[in-house]
Amino acid sequence: MMSSLKNALGRVLILAGALALLCWGYLSLQQLWFEKTASYLLEQRLLSSSRFMGRHKAKHNPGIVATRPGEILGRIEIPRIHLSAMILEGADSNSLRFGAGHVQGTALPGAKGNVAIAAHRDTFFRPLREVRPNDTILLTTVAGVYRYRVEGTEIVDPTDVQVLKRTRDSQLTLVTCYPFYYVGSAPKRFIVHTRLQV
């Protein structure tokens, strides 16, 4: 009796492990597919935008306009730590499942103010644990490529929204949960402060 119970429990655990592996594989493939598709769409928009700007000889770059939640805003890259992720409008759970999310209500890339971008610590922003002052961050949008320089990091409580405050100059604030290897809902937030390079 005890032997058959152990065998049944072993089968259940093996099945649960197989299902978890299948689920993880499916989500990984879905993220990879989205990354490739979104990257292709951004490249096409960049191509169209550069042709349009070439024909119309615009005197200044108007920046990007607000988009609807879930739409592709651009790409964020930190070359030294090999971080690259698509940026979607909104920091809701659906957007953060596929990339980094632009925190609505903060400035848009190219505009004056504080651009805030959030992502999960266990997916797209995991490499942030290695970020250092003076690292270069590239934000690629249809309006152009914006270069930011890391000025520093800090760890704050989730309720500390001062990090999202409006600024007079062009800044970029990255937000993710902390500690990076914490299991469950992390108690803190890891913040990266940067400034636009001109």
C-alpha cells in the first residue's frame, strides 16, 4: 500500500515538473517571437521615418507622440551588460510579460523630463544587477536614438514614488524589483538614475 502511494506521488511530481517545463518553454518561445516581431516592426518604422524626414527636411526632431497601452515604443540597450529589451507603453502585467514598460504619466523619450521604464528583475532587467556609473544606455525610437549615461543607483521602498518625479532636464529612470534573486514578491525596488547626453 505504502509502496503504491509512493509510486503514485512520484508520478504526480514528475507530471507536475514536466508541465512546469512545458509552460516555461511556451512562455520563452512566446517572448522570443514577440522580441523578433517587435524588433522587425521598429526597424521598419525607423526606415519609414528616416525616408519621411529626408523628403521633408524637418528642422527639428519633434520626438515621439504618446501611444496606446501595449504599443511598441522602442528598444532599450545597455551594451556593456548585454541588456536589450523592447519597450512597450504601460507598465501593466501584460506589457511587462513581453518587455520593458514605459511608466505612463512620465515623460516620453526625446521630451524634457523624467522618462521612467520598468521591467521584471527575473527577466528583462536581470542584467541591471551589474550596471555601473558611466554605463551608456541607448533608447531607440522612431524619433531617433537617445543616449543616456548612468549617474548612480539606489534601493527604495515600493511606496517611494519620488524617483518618478518630474524633472526640468532630460533624465531616464529604470525601475525593477529588488533583491534580484528574491523568491516571491520582492520587498524593495532597484532604481537606476541616468541623464541624457547631448
